[in-house]
Amino acid sequence: MRELLTSVSPEILGLVLALGLSLLIGFEREELRTDRGGSFFGGVRTFPLIALAAFLLQSTYPQSTLPMAAGLLVLGILLGVSHWASIEEDRLGITSEVAAIVTWAMGAAAARGLYWLTVASGVLAVLLLQEKRRLEGLALHIPREEIATLVRFLVLAGVILPVVPNRAYTRFEINPFTIWLVVVAVSGLSYASYLLQRWIGGRQGALLTGVLGGAYSSTATTVVLARRSRSGGLPPRPAAGGIVAATGVMYVRIWILVLLFAPVLARHLTLSFWGPAVACLVAGALLARGSAGRVGEEDAAAPPASRNPLELLSAFTFAAVFLAVLVITRLVADQFGGTGVLILAVISGAADVDPFILGVAQFAGHGLDPRTAALAVLLAAASNNVMKAIYARAFGDRRTGLTGGVGIVLAAALSIALFFLGTGS
């Protein structure tokens, strides 16, 4: 296939692409004109002719922009006349006219040998034209606040991240780019869970609540499910199943984050994290099996991810906490060595595991032995599991607290046991 493409003249290949893709656009517009009637701009002949005109002008005058500008001006005048006629017929919208401009640009791109760009633009144009109803329906069902949230993520990832300095400062080797990249990764993963929860709604099973909530915050999910069990809105078994499943997803979530920033450390943790993750998910499914328990409607307004993870204040707060943990971890490692880091892991895990674990990931192999770093991550996760067990007992009914608490504590023990079995010590 590659030999065939290279043997074809570039002019012929560009011409075929331009005409073929513009024909697809013309077919789509012709179908619209046939269905609705009226003098819609262009059809199966007009759009290929537009692409052909752009292709010829660009190929004939490759070094001059004047012919292309003149051709585009003529096209613009024709489009203006067409649009004026559509207004006279009480037809609003300029989709066909804009499609004509895209077709012109596509013909010019094909003439310049930009084949991938030509194909991609043509396919995307046809999809956008063909899927009008679905896209309009999607726009009607997306809340305005979610669009604002997406803009926030673009600010975090596309505006702030590229301008942050990518170099280490001070003796703590603080890299602002790495810190903000961690914020983007954590926020993005949490936001994916947040969107799924919003999309599915409040009437979701306890197991699914645990799975989705665990990707956002297994601690918050544990508290929500425990409270529902105490209020009588959720039977003990499915509540405990959701709590255990949330912890299983927490192990997967942490492993993915560590893999992104410290692949060597992730390899040390693979067995120790995926073992309890699978065990928790299986145990959670068995506990919730055959139960009709669901999270109540009142929880639809306050799911585990009730706070948007892409709020700028939340992002800056996480960055500040992460920076503080980085400094503290380095100070403890310098003063007390690996033992001090392990003790700090137990303390930090009782509050929030993400900043500490990602902080340790920055030092794994750079001032901190990878095995010690892996054990510190395990201890932080285990400490967090113990706190969740306490929350389950404090906020939930007796059976939920006992079953869920024992399940996640056993998961912590299993992770540590697998670590020492894997390292042979």
C-alpha cells in the first residue's frame, strides 16, 4: 500500500482526496436540500467544484497568495448572496455557507500536500454535518455549569501548565511544572469519576456508588454509604460492599497516578496494589449481590463527588498541600532516613493519601530507596484504610461498620503481605 501511494503523482492524490471528500459533503447537503426543500446553498455538484477551484488555484500559483485571496473573496460574495436569499425565505443558519468555506480550505490543503489534514478535516466536517440532531440533543442535556467546569480544566491544563517553569528550585528540588502536572492529573482523574456520577445520577446501586466514588475519594464514599446505612436508606450488606469496592478502586487509582510519575515505583507496587484491588472488588460484588439497596434520592444532590474537583480553589489548595508535603518529606528523609519517612507515611495516610504518595513518588530513586518508597506508599494506604474503617463504624450501623471495616483492614494487611512476599523478606 505504501509503495502504491508513493508511486502515485502528488497532484493526482491530492485531487482525488479533495474531490472525494468534497463529494461526501455535497451528498450530505444535497440530502438536506431534498428533505427540506428551498434554495439551500450548494449540493452534490457545488461543493466538489469549490474544492476543485481551490485546488487549481493553489497548484497553479503555489508561491502567490493573491489568486487564493481573490478566489476566496469571490466565494464570500456568492455565500453572502446565498445567505441573503435564505433570510428572505425565513431560513436562519449559515451551516452550508461555512461548510463551503471548509471545502475551499480543504482543496487548498490537498494541493499543498497536507493529505492527513485534508482527510481529517473532511471526515470531521461530514460527521459534524451528519450528526446535527445528536449534537444538538447533547448540547441541551449538558448543564451550563459543566461547560464552565470544562473551561476550568482547560485553564488548568492548557493555560497554566505550559507557562509554569520546568526546572528544580532550592535544595528541595521543587519543580513547579511537576507540581502543577500532578494537580492536573489528580483533578482530571477525579473529574472523570465526578462526571460519571453526575451522568448516572443518584439512583445507582451501592456497588456502583463505591466504584465511581472510589475513583474520586474512597474516604468520602465510605462516609456517604455508612450514613445511608444508619439512616435505613441502605441495607448493611450492600453498604459494606460499596465501601469495600471503593477501597479496591482506590488502590487502582493510586497505582495509575504513581505509574504516571514514577514507573519504577509502580513496578514495585504492582502485586501489592492489584492483589487487594481485585480482592476488594470481588468481595464488594459478592456482598452487594442480590440486594435491591440503592443510594437514596436525597444523596443525588450530594454524591461522594459533590464538590467539583476542578474548582480553581481546590486545585490551588491541593498544589499548596502537595508542596508542603514535598518539603516535609524531604526534611524527614534527610534527618531521620527511611524510618522517618515510614512513620510520616502512617501519619499522612490518616489524613489524605494523594499528596504524600505523589510526593514520595518524586523522591523514589532520587534520595529515597525505591523499596523504602514503595513500603511508605503501602503504609500510607493502609493507614488510610484504618481511618476509613473507623469512619464506617462511627457513621454507619453496626453491621456495616463491622463488615466494611474488617474488609478494608484485611485489604491493607494483604497489600503489605504481598509486598514482603514479592521482595522475599
